[in-house]
Amino acid sequence: MRLRGAIVSHLKSHISYLKEDMSELTVATRYAKSLIDLAVEQKSLEETKKDMVFFSQTLRANYQLQAVLANPIVAHNKKIKILEAIFGNKVSKLTDSFFKIMINKSRSEILYATSKEFINQYNVIKHIIRAYVTSATALSEENKKKIVAELEAATKGIIELHTKVDPKLIGGFVLTVGDMQVDTSISTSLNKLKQDFTRGVSQ
């Protein structure tokens, strides 16, 4: 009974966390859309997008800054001063004003999520598609160009290619575009053969 109770409690906690996470994403999506609309209206979409990329990359590399913005105990004016010290004249007036509005509305905890969602929505508008390739060895520039060319021909979009090396793949590569995944790695083929062999022996 205790184990069952612990499992139920864990599930409730997990569901509650998911709801909070989804709620945060929903709100961030709305604010991102509002910022995009305003940036388009002021003819500063490209500049604002660069700001959001810069902001997102900075926070991704700085968990302490994320924690400060998410902390409701830290005063609004202190958060504003911290962002001004870090970003200062490195972002546009529109972005700077957006930061201040979000902080004063007690929404600083979703600034990071909003910046990422802004980039996602920008990519949709510009028909930019992210593709991820993990290979056993580093891809040559020629191979990267071939992959981009083939994907752009297939998707009719602009491919933003991200590459990563994983020696555990042994050979081949894993290509992920949206929900689609192409796995040509030798390690995966060997694992499938091993599973087939194991099933054959057990039958």
C-alpha cells in the first residue's frame, strides 16, 4: 500500500509539473506572438530575432541568470538592472522595452521560454526548418551542403543544419527533421541484428 501511495503521489506531482510547464509554454507563446506582431509593425523583425537568439543563447549558458529571473523574491528593479548590465546597448530599444514590461508584469520567469518561442515562430514565418545530424565522424562541408540541398528540395523550406559527432555510432549518421528520423548508423544496425538473434534463439 505504501508503494502504491508513493507511486500515486509521484504521478500526481509529475502531472502537476507538466500542467505548469504547458501553462508556461502557452503564455510564452502568446507573448512571443505579440512581440513578433509588434516587430513586424515597426519593421524590426530581423533585428528583434537577433536579439532573441542572443538572449536565448546567453541564458542557455547561464543557469544562474535563469534562476534570478525565475525568482519572485528578487525585486523588479534589480532584475532590470541585471539585464541592462548584461545586454545594455547590445539589444534594440524594442527588445529592451519588452524585457522591462515583462519584468514589471511579474513575467520575468518566462522570458527565456518566450525568446525560444519567438525563434520558433520566426522560423515558421520564414519557412526555416531545423535539421539535426549526428554522425560518427565530423561531416565535411561538402557533405553538409549535399544534405542541406537534398532536404531543401524535399521540404521546399530553408534548412538550418545542426551537426554533432558521436563516436558511439561507429559509422553512418542519424538525421532528425521534425518528427522524421533517418538512422543509417552501424551501431543501430548491430543492435537490431542482436535483438533479432536474441528473439530467434528464445523462440
